[in-house]
Amino acid sequence: MTTFVTPARLGEQAEELIRTLPGVVSVRVVDNGEGSIQEVHILTTSEVPAKQTVRNVESALFAHLGLRIDHRRVSIAAVSEAPPPQPKQAPPPTSTPSPIAPSKNRSAADTEGMGVYTPTPGLDGPRRRIYFEDVEVRGSRARGVSCRVSLIKDGTSFIGEARGVDGDRARLELAARAACLAIGDADAKDRQFGLEGVRVFEAFDRKFIFVGVAVRHGREVRLLAGTCEVSDSAETASVLAVLDATNRWLEYGA
């Protein structure tokens, strides 16, 4: 879900969000003070490739803050290993103590994105488990259409592939079904993930993908639901909607 952001705190909130991404050591965001980001400078370790970090930044900013940013505005510098964290400096004492305002706990729902960034425990909730990597659709007259989805968990890629007849609706369902197969492999538990259905709807002059995913564990069956706005391709949005449904369930130790 998208968090409301004010232009005055845009840079601060974007930096706070990007620091939660895997491999990020430090970040500096330059905004224009009017609600858009001009530059993003990131120092990372070699844990995550620079190209993947840029994609994570784009997805995280859009999923959590509703911001789109050109990848050319994101610069990455890598170090061999992360430097040790620096202790925070205590503020100097004042003659008149300032009253401390009560903190507002951020809702767990505010941390739910499209499955492409990792909140840090204590900041935005538990760590997200599975990340989107790629989706590929191929078609032929003889074999119909196939969809191949690649997801990442703990640095390892997991592949799911589904085949069927061609068509706009069929491609969305194949992408979602392939994502369920990849998630089942990545989950490594005695559970089955199956697609209940895919719907396309329009709201606020935008198009969204809505999916239902059934999870079977023994005799128990649970229905999970997720959504994603179509911004890149409909197949990508279908996969991200599946991750939106399953990651919010998996990340809390289900």
C-alpha cells in the first residue's frame, strides 16, 4: 500500500525507505522541494548487483510512496564490504528540556508494497522474503504461449513456468500461475500455492490487477488477495500482485 508523503519530508522518507533495501550501506536523496526526486546516490556492498539495486529502488519508491523515478537518476557506488555502523551522537543538553511528543506507530499495512523491497525489523516490519526478478512471455502457433517467472530469495533464483493458449487474459493468468509455482519452490515447506483467479479493474483513471491465491497446508486452505497497478506490463503487474498477496503472509512467519 502507498504511504502519503509530503513534499517537505520527501527526501527524508525516501532515504529512510531505500536504507531498508538489501545491500544498501548509505543513501542521499536530492529532491526539488515540490514532490519529486532529482537524484539518488547510493553506496552498496557487492551483495546485490547494481542493476538489481536500481530496480529495487524504482519499485520501492513506487510501491511505498507512489513515486516514479527514471533509473538514470539513480547512481550506485559499491564497496567491498559494508563499514561498521557509526554510533549515534547524543544531542547537546539544553537548559530547558523540550517536551517529547508521543510517537506514532506506523501501521503494518503501510509497509505492504508489490513484493520488490525489504523492510527492516523495527522500522517498517519484518523482512520481506521473496523478490521479483523477471517475467518472460513466449508464444508460438504450435505450442501456444508460455510464461516464465523468476523470483529471488536469499540470493537464489527460483523459476516457475506455465503454458496455455494465447490471449490477454490468458497471459495474466499464466504469469500469476508461474509466480505461484516459483513461490512454492522458494517456500521450501509442505504447502501448495494455487491461483484462484485474476481480475483487471480500473480506478482513479488507472488500471490495476487483482489476484486471489489459495494456499493449502494439510487440510487447511487459506485465500490470499493482492493488487498491483499496471505501470510496466500487465504480466509484470500480475506477478507483483501475487507477491503482494503472498509476501505479506509469508513475512510474518506464516
